[in-house]
Amino acid sequence: MYLVADDFGRAGRAWREADLETADLETVIQDLMAGEYRRPIRVVAFNTAERWSQDVSEDIAREIQHRCDLQLSDVPSHLQEFVDRYAAQDLRQFSLRLV
């Protein structure tokens, strides 16, 4: 199960409600991309059967960036801050040898 913490501005921050049947990874990524969340601030995965939880924000942000790169499109504006925070691009520039 994946839950998204969302920022509602002046109304505060909250974990968004999720249908148990659709709280899977793919649905959460699709919902994020579609703008179902106002300003996502964190995504956490839970596995109660195995008794663990984990912040997967970095993995989700990298996947969103990857999908946008494959589609040759910009990250949606409502996700830009989230992606910038968790999937910081490698800003090193490699030099090419001139032949």
C-alpha cells in the first residue's frame, strides 16, 4: 500500500485518503501524474504483512522524471517541486575528448 502526504497550503498537510484496492504503486504514480494531488510532499509504502514501512519518495520522483523523459515532456508543474526535491539530477558535466 502506498500513501501520499499532500500539502493543502493554509489548510495544512495531510495523508490523502486511498481506496485499499487502488493504493498500489502504479495507480499512485498515475494519480500523481494526472494531478490528483495538490502538492505532494512524501510517499510512503506500507507492507503490514511483513511489518515494514518505507519512504519511497525518491523512487517515485525518479520514476516520474523517467516517464517524462521517455515521453520527451516536462514534469507537470504540480510535481516539479516534488521531483526537484527527491530526484535531483546529476549536475556534473562530462567533458568529451576532441579528436
